[in-house]
Amino acid sequence: AIRELLSNSAFEVMEGDCRDIQSVVKAMRGIKSVVHLAAIVGDPACEQDRQTALETNYAATRMMVEIAKGNGVDRFVFASSCSVYGATNFLMDENSAIQPVSWYGQTKVDSEKALLEALAPGFHPTILRLATVFGNGYRPRFDLVVNLLTAKAYHERVISIFNGEQWRPFIHVSDVAEGIKLVLNAPVGVVSGEVFNLGDSRLNLRLEEIGDKVREAFPGTRIQHIGNADARNYRVCFDKIRNLLGFQCRLTVDDGI
């Protein structure tokens, strides 16, 4: 995923574990900004090993905060998730009550709290609650709904839609990168200690709509509608990041498929 960058003199890669204090101390020397993406991501992965998820998603974040402050890191951008909103029929903004229904969501909530409590004149955390990511990246994931359904339609011409009436917000991986860059380059007073939903209201879609879009791209695909115990259901308001930073998604779900 980073092969093309290795010959760039402005790029340095360090291999380490975000839970290992020596690795983190070494990585943060002389650094002004940190983008914290490291996590066990997704509900199934976190449920499979709750202890490792807790260590990686929460304990490591608390350690990073202290090391970052000790090393004079100015900006700290944290990748959280819109899954902190859990199950709701309301349109959720950054001031809405958070009610995660999964261990993954809870670790994100706890990390957000630790970061915002660490806000100080020389330390400026920003929380980005990411919509559900999709799209072909340098290391694409296929446990995410749009990518998974697209791959299934391509290979098997049969896709399964679980709880099709449920809502999710979506965002292309390249728009995630653009949003992070926007926050890093924004005036510090605008983003310090702030929480932003990262996405676009136009990409709030029901899961059955995703299925229809996949079928449009792969005519003849058969859709199976199935119910399960997954209670997550949320639509998200992205007005704050659009109004304060001018962010809008460039790519649609159709583009990603």
C-alpha cells in the first residue's frame, strides 16, 4: 500500500505496535501533528477479542495522548465512527446523545472522551466521526457493506441484504483522506477540541438502496432480503463540517461501486 512512497525523501515509515510505549515514543519525537487511525475496526472483529480491542482502541489512545503532549505534538486528529450513535430514528448531529450498541462503538466513545479531556493550550485534539467507508483504496477492505456487496455481485451474482430498511451514512475512502487533510490545514481555533461528523448528508442511504445500486451496476444480480439481530440504524447530519470547513464528498456510492 505504501510502496510508491518509500523512495520519497519526505516520507519515513516506522514499524511498531500502537500499544507499545517505546514504539510510540520513538514515532512522536519531533512531530507536530498526529492522525490516529490505528484500531481493531468493526463490530465482529472487536467482539471476537474484546480484550485486544480494548487495549488497541482505548488504552493505546490514552497512552498516545500523554506521549503526544509530552513531545509537544500540537494537533491530534482521531478517527472515530458514526457508529457511536447506535440505533435511532432521529437525524444525529454532533450534539446528539451517543448510545453505542457495540463494543467497537464503546471503545470509540471512551477514546473521544479521553482526548477531549486532554485539550490544553498546546494540545489540540479533533474528533472525526467517520461515516461507513467504501471504495477501492490501496488496501481495500471487504468486510464493509458496499465493497462486500459489490464483490459478491461481481463474483456470484447473488447478494444478501440484512435489515434493508436500516439507514447508514457512507463516505468514499478518498473523501476520508480529503477530510483529514482539511482538518490538518484548518485554523487551529476552528478545529481544536471539536467533534465533526465526516461525511455528506446526500450519502445517507438505506441498505436496500445500496443493494439496488449494486444490482444496477451488475444487471441480473439476485437480491436476498434477510433479517438479523443487528440493531444499528442511524442517519447523520454533516452540516457542521460543511459550514465550518467547506467539506463535501466528491464521490458517490455509485462511483465507488
